[in-house]
Amino acid sequence: MRKVSSVVGRTAGEAFLVGPLSPDSPNPSLEGDLLRQAHLDSQATALERRLRRLAFDLHDGALQELAAVAAELSTMRRQVLPLVEDDTRERVEGRFDDVQARLVAVDHTLRGLVGGIKGGREPIEALDTKVAREVAALRDETGIQADLEINGSFADLTESRRIVIFQIVREALANIREHSGAEHVRVRVVEHEGSVEVSVEDDGRGFDCGAALLKASVLRRFGLTGMLERVEMLGSELEIDSEPGGGTRVSFVLDAWVPSDRPS
């Protein structure tokens, strides 16, 4: 399989931090570790600010637009159903119900995201529930056999980490749904002593990673490049193992994170 990892940005960042260290430093290894930790703390703080601004943008923009679309859909239902023949009215009304249900689900997801970014307290099982819901939706909507392994405690994860874990899993499942032609999918999210391992694997048709990333960059599509960048901002690497006809595996590991101002 061909592997693509987001190592360039991380390596460059570490080289920048380690480069200025003095050879006369009494403990260059410790100094380097402290500088790396400070760099990661700075990245995490900046990400939290961006996420909070995103929360306001979602509330004032996307959620309001979604409410307007729901209102338009209700109006359309009232105007269209009287014009539909009796023998097809039930089917058309059912399609309206389906679209309405999808809008409600999107609204719920966005409001949950806004609440999480703003610091609202989520239940301990929130991440588990969200991931399980996405896996169940893939199974129900496509007939793909989807297995989920999710273990550990996620209550102490930062907002940015919980969001990235969920978004990567959701994006990977969306790609499987739209492009893979897979019959089996396995999702794994496991926490152990603060470290979290995440992987999404399928037996689909696979793809050329390099070509896909180049195309996404040229067309300014968020998908794969956005996944890489999300994980990079948390100081880790996203690995995409795939080749045409060989299935796909997306994975990353978030090491246990301790803020630099917290005693070790």
C-alpha cells in the first residue's frame, strides 16, 4: 500500500524549535522537549480561539440559514402536496419527511458543535455516542457491514481533540460512503492513559493518495487536506494507507497531552 503522512509541517516546526538550541546547554534534550511542548501549547491555544470564532460564525450564519431552509421546505410542502395525484401523494410526502428529518439532524449536529466549542459541558459518553451514531448511519443507509471498537474515557480530552477525532471519523466515513464501494468497514477509537488511537479501515476500491491530495489542493477541496491539517494542528500525523484496488486505512494517534503550566 502507498502511505501518505502529514510529516512535513511537523518536522519543519520541530526543526525550527530545535535549531536555535545552544550546544553548551547543560541539558539540550530537556530544553528541546520544553520548546516543543511550548510550541504545541501555542498551537492548541490558537486552535481554541479559532474554534470559538467558528462557533459564533456557525450560530449567526449556518444555523440561521438552516432555519430559513426548513421554513422554505414547510412552505413548499403546503404548496406542492395539494397538486400531487392521490396515488403518489404518500410517497412524495414521505420524501418531504425524509428531507425534514435530515435538516433536524444537521441542526442538532451544528448546535451540539457550537455548544461544545463554547465550552458547554457534554456528557462523558458524548464522543462515544456521536461516533456510534455515524457508524450506525453508514450501516443503515448503505448496507455496509460496519464494526465499531470504542474504549476508554474521553471526558478529559480538550474540546479541540474531541472535535478533531469526531470530524476525522465522520469525514472518513463520508468518503467511504461516496467513493469506496466497500463491503466492510472497521472503526476503532481507543483511549489509554490520555493517549487516543483512531483508525477507519475499509475493503473498498482504494485510490492513489498522492494524486488525490494533489487534486484536492488544486481544486481547494477541504476533504483530505483538511483532515491532514486538523491532525497536524494537534501535533500529530494523519496516515492514509491506500492504493487502487487495495482498500484504505486512515489513522492517527494523539499522545497524552499535559499543558506546560501543569506540573508533571
